Amino acid sequence: MNILVLNCGSSSIKYQFLDMCNNAELKAKGIIERIGLKDGIVKHKRFDDVKHQLITDVPNHEVGINIILAILTNPEYGVIKTIDEIKAVGHRVAHGGENFTKSVLINQAVKDDIEKCIDLAPLHNPANLKGILAMEKLIPNVPQVAVFDTSFHQTMPPEAYIYALPYEYYDKYKLRRYGFHGTSHKYVAQRASQFIGKKYEDLKIITAHLGNGASMCAIKNGESVDTSMGLTPIEGLVMGTRSGDAGLGVVLYMMEKENLSLKAMSDIVNKKSGLLGISGLTSDMRDLRKARDEGNEKAKLAIDIFVYRIRKYIGSYTYVLGGADMIVFTGGIGENEELIRKMVCENLEFAGIELDLALNNSAKGEPTIISSPNSKTKVVVMPTNEELVIACDTNKIVSKNNCF
Amino acid sequence: MKILVLNCGSSSVKFQLMDMISGREEDVDVLASGIIERIGLKDSKISYEPKGQNKVKKIQDIADHTQGIDLILQMLLDPQIGVLKSKHEIAAVGHRVVHGGETFSGSVKITQDVIDKMIECVDLAPLHNPANLKGIYAMQKLLPDVPQCGTFDTAFHQTMPDYAYMYAIPYALYDKYKIRRYGFHGASHYYVSKKAAQLMGKKYEEVKIITCHLGNGASIAAVKNGKSVDTSMGLTPVEGLMMGTRAGDLDIGALFYIMDKEKLDREAANNLVNKLSGVLGVSELSSDMRDVEEAAWLKGDYKSDLALKMYFYRVKKYIGSYAAAMGGVDAIVFTGGVGERGPETREFICSDMEFMGVKFNKAANDGVKAKLVEISMPDSKVKVYAIPTNEELVIAQDAYKLING
């Protein structure tokens, strides 16, 4: 069965086309950027490396998706003859609020519920909905499935998700911690369990999804019990441009001193903080590391703070879980930056964590156990694949077949 | 040598007169203590307790800190209830000062230069530092020849490494406003961590201790080899643990969301997260743990039960986080009103920590209030203690050391 996976952002659409009958083979993938702006950019790549690029105005998501369908059916660089070969569409949806604890087949009620969550994710959910509506219009008879970033974390207990604010805000606005990157945390935890030959449901796992956005998750017997992002993705770890945890007092102080509006302040903690803010250089870990190695003090500090925050969450979740059996690194930084992994795991022998430095050094983007054989807690690098999870969930819901 | 310790709040003055004798804790004698509340309001409340005598309470209008402190001196010198013959017996005054910024990493003798630097920190603690200064000015006026010393709430935490005290916000804001984490309750964390090292029979400089100061305000510190390396309060005391009425850690995005939805300005938001949140906000009942425990455990109130679970959960997460920060932990200490008087709180927080080498001693803990007690089993790898704090003693001892050279 051929499945199209869509990840619609406010001004972009990422897509992947997978053949689920053929071991979830990735047939093609691509991205459309600058939707709604002049000169939209379309990039497409087929499994055999045949590429297609164009620059054209893409005024809205519907036009964008039409372009994707045209590309997929193009005789030269496409992968199917007609759009009838698309058997299902899987959508990434950012915020499912408390309504969705797992992936669902999209119907009117689901669309209504996604719309109700717009307030909680004002940038993402409208874009996700646009993608769904466009698809319905363009290929009306194809089933669509929504896979939520938040649903995996719906198993958190209230003491982990309620904020210490007046309770009425939870009643009134459903203001609570939701967490994100759910598909990634779940996927890498499951895969890493298989990889070390253990049953996912028997383990206590800490997953660190370290990309430009970054979050951690404590997973106990297959359920997320805590995660570092909250109502919004600002909370938790230091990220490329997000501050992560920072005191409320700090924010209110800055707003007063610099006379900032909510919007301006939000911009600072979302777009100008994190690794970029501290270093004053870049939000990209590769560049930052280079600068650090060349002796840049602020680059070093940015990395130190980034690492320290992760270490603290590892400690925290170790206590939450009553001991961790495995720590999994994923995301661009988690998969590729051996220095970060080394710094994070240093001096944590007391928690049963012991890295094998050689294994750690060699691990790059491939599933690898990087802890030493006698480390009580296994440490694993596991590349994430959120699109695959979306495709599998979609496949499962549409065909009732298990994927992996 | 008699030292007067003053803790001046915006509308209150707490005091203790201590006879230091040798300066060592076991030789210290508290001659009198008390508090004046509602300064500047009608019907100020005065409470005074001389050693070995009954507490004296009265109500009288006190216009300002100078008048309040003058009254304290009068009471100390009173022929009936007083404990001093002459005010010249006071050898030094030790002040608690809330915010010392990056300027003060230890207690100091107060000079004009120190006062100037304290004024520079007013911006960082706009409620507290001006009150502390008022106490100093009043004393300069009333006892002009007596040396005064300042002990800062923030000083003990000045040993934090940069990666612990810097926020992940644009660096320029640190340069411009010194926005960073400072931490508070320093004297308390210092006192109980040092005490714990003594109890363990170890050198303070060789142990890793996590101190939980749980009162109406609450903070945790990681003390490694005698130095604070991290603490949960930040630039302001609102950060970190859930407190009586403070929210503690919260998604900044959630703050924006509420400010937007409820049309709150900065002051209203400040009030919300400082005075209406925490245990009070979640339980919708009280900021006092005793009330909330009763409602949760005796009446089965869901929100009170949730508030307690959250409170314990967050302390536990910080303990884990600081164990990782220090690469292990040798002792966990509970102090502050809740930490000293809440055996249930201590038990809940320490539950399921066996994997980390904590063997909790339920029998030793049960019912113990306001007493120094070891609450881990003798063979527990990580020791756990309840230790009554004594910030006044730290202030007095620091003053003693400063004037004795």
C-alpha cells in the first residue's frame, strides 16, 4: 500500500511517499518552502536519486499539495502513474490537546477537535488543517489519518502535567503540560528496545531528542510519564533558538527593563535565545562546536549550558523512573554529535551510566550501543524517523495491518 | 560578646540577641528574640521573648523601621523584661540582606562603600533590599559606634559555575542587567549542609549534599565540597520548586498564554505567579501544607491531594537533577518549616529511591518535628537528615568573625 505522509507547517510542506507493502520503502520525498511568499521553492528526490527542483509562486497549501501530486505522477521523476495509487494520507498534527491519545482516522469530528486545539498551537494546527482540507478536496475518497505530536504523552500523571498555577486555568483553558516530539520519542524507544534485545514494555527508558528543537522523555513500561516540553515547545532543554527553562521572574524583569510587549518577549525566548542567544554566533551545533574548538568562550558556554541541562533532566527522570534501564539519543545532535553525548554522560557512573568512548566516537547516524558492556544503563544512539511512524500508524489504521 | 541579628522585611523586623561567648554554636546563648509586624500600618504587632521568661505581646502604631528598631532596643534594655543593662553591651549588629548580586560572595562589615553597592542591587530585589537598607540606616542612627555586618541570601551561591547560573537567553542581557541565576536561602543551605557533613563525620570539603529548604518559600541546593554548585531559585525567588503561593518552574509560553488570555499586565502576572499560585493555587484551599494535608488525607480532597503530589514530585525531580549535577550524592537534608515539621513530606519525597542508595528509616522519621534526626537506615549509602535551620546563627557567627578579625 502506498502512503503519502504530509507535514504541513505554516509556510512549508514536507512530504514522503512510502510503499508499505515493500517493507515501508521510501519511494520519494521532498519539501515546498515559502508558501504564501513570492518564489516558493520546491525540492523533490526520488529513491534512485533522480531530483526535481523548481521555483514558483505557491500561494497556499492547496496549490502546494497539487504540485506534490503532479510531481508524484510525473512520468519523468514521479513514482506513480495516477493519483489513484495513493491509498492513504498520513498527516502530522502538532497539537491534539487532551482529545487524542493516539493516531486516528480523520472525519468531521476529528477535524473539529483539531480546530479546537488551535488556541494551543496557533502556528501549527491551522497549517495542519489546511493540509487535511486540501487533500480532502484533491483526492476526496482517500482515507486520511492524523498522527499527533502530543498524543504519546497523554499517559503522563497529573502531578507531571499540571502547572502550579491556579487550578481554574486548567479547567478554563486546558492549560497544562502536553509535550511534543511524541512520535519520535516512542519510535526510538521502541526501536532501541528491539535493538538491545529487550521488551519495550518491560523497560524504563529516557529518550533525548536533540535537534534544533529538543526534548526529553521518561518512558516507563511503554508509557510516557514525563517530558520536558510543556504547553508550548519553549519549555525544557536549551534549543537552537529557544531558551528552554528560564524563570518567570526573568521574563517579567526583561519585559519591564526593555519595555517589551508579549509578542516581542515571545520572539526573544523563541527565536533569539538558546544556543544562538548565548553564543551570539549560531544556532547550529556543528558551527558552534567548531567555534568552541577554536577557543570561542561563548560558544563553549553555550555548549556547556546545553549539556548541563540535559544532564539535569537525565538525573531528574532517573529519579522519576526509579532508575533507568536505557538512555536513547536521537535527533540531529543526538545522532551525530559524539562530543555532546560524551559530555552528557560524563561522571554519571553513580547512576549506572558508563560510556564506551570508542563506540561513542564511531556512532554517527546509525543505531549503535555506545555504553560499555558493564554499564547498568544501556546508552543507545537511534536515528529517529517520524515519517515512518506516521506511515505505519496510517497503514495500521487504514488496513488494520501491523507494521512493526 | 553580644550580637544583635536583624532581619528587616518591607513591613516587619525580626530580631535575635545572641551571646556568642566563643563563637561556636554550642556556646551560643539566645538572650531574646521577637518580631514586629505591620510596620507603617495601624496597630503594628509586637512580639518579644526574653530568655526564660514569658512572651510579651503588644499592639502599638510603629511608623517606620527606625521607630521599630528603637522599640526593640528599649525592650532589650527594659528593667523588667530586658536582658541588657546598657546598649553598649551590643558588640555588633548582623543584618540579613537579601540580594548581594555578583558583588558579595561572603558576609561583610558594612561601610559606605558596601551600602552603595547594596543600593546598586535594589533593582534585583526591589521589595527586600530597601527594607534591609532601612534597618542598616536605623542602626547607624541608634547605635552609631557599633559595627554592623551584612550576610547575603545570595552570597553562598556565588560559587555556582557559569553553566549553572546563566540563562539560555541573549548574552547581552547578562552584560546589561546582570540577569542570571542568583539563588536565595544561602545562609540556610550553608548551615544545614555543613551540619550534615559534621553528622556524617566527614569533611565539609569532601561531601556532596543536597539541601531541601522547604518552607513557605522553598529552594534546593546542590552543595559539592562545601560549595553551592546549583540552586533552584534564580534571578528571583519565583523559580524552582512549587511553593506556598509561588508557581516555581513554569513554561514561559504558558505565562504568555495566560497574560494574553486574561489580559494581565506585568504586575498582575507577577502577582499571579508569586501570590496566587503554588500549593494555594492548585489546592484552591490554602498555602499551608498542614491544611492541605488534612484536606487531602482526611477528607479525600482531589485538588489538595494533587497539590501535594506535585509538591513532592518536583522536589524529587530536583534531587535527581542535582545528583546528576554533582555526579552523585552523599546526603540529602530537609529543613525549613515543612522540611523540619513534615515527616510525611519527607517520606513521600524519599520513596522509591532505593535504587540510588537511599534506605529510608520510617521509624526514625515518623512523627519527628523540629528536631535534628537521621532518617536513613544505618547502612543507607546516602544519608538523609532533618535538620532545623538557623540562619540567625550564621549571621551572628559571620558578624562575630568579621569583628574579631
